[in-house]
Amino acid sequence: MTPTPPTLSQEQRVEASRLAVANRRRRAEVKRRVKSGELSLEELFALAAHEECVAQMRAYDLISALPAIGEVKAERIMKSASIAKTRRIRGLGPKQRAELFRALVR
């Protein structure tokens, strides 16, 4: 038997929606800063340690947002680091992080 989601009041649904929008905007801002070079990979991982919405970003989205990295190169990097395309930043192990730094930091 599958569990049913909790019943939420109208105010709870509105608050959850507001929070989801704020989190999406924050992740978009972080990706923009990464793409512009304003935020380094090290700084992003430090930020993810303190901000839950950043830690929830998919590693693939982070890698493909880096300057000069497109979708094909991001997939190649993910494969070489043994990272699933659906893995989130918080779920990366020390070896996977080390492999990312090795592949991305020039």
C-alpha cells in the first residue's frame, strides 16, 4: 500500500508554493554566478554545506552551468567521476568530489 500525502490547508499549500519558488530562484541565481565565474566550485560546495536549496541542486546542472562546459562534456565528466545524472550535490562522496575537482579545475 502506498502512503498518501498529508492533507494541507490552503495556507500551508500557499506557503509551500512560495518556498518552492524562492528555492528555484536561489538555485537559478547560484547557477548564474557559477556560469559567470563569480562563484568558484570550492565556494559552491561551501555554500551547499550551509544552504539546503543549494545542496539539493543536481550535480549535472552544476557542471553544465560551468563556463565552457556543455551538455556533452558534462555527461563525459559525470561518467568519468562515476556520478549518476540524478545525483544531487549533497549526495556526492569525497572521491566523486575529488574527481570533479580534478576534471574541472585547470
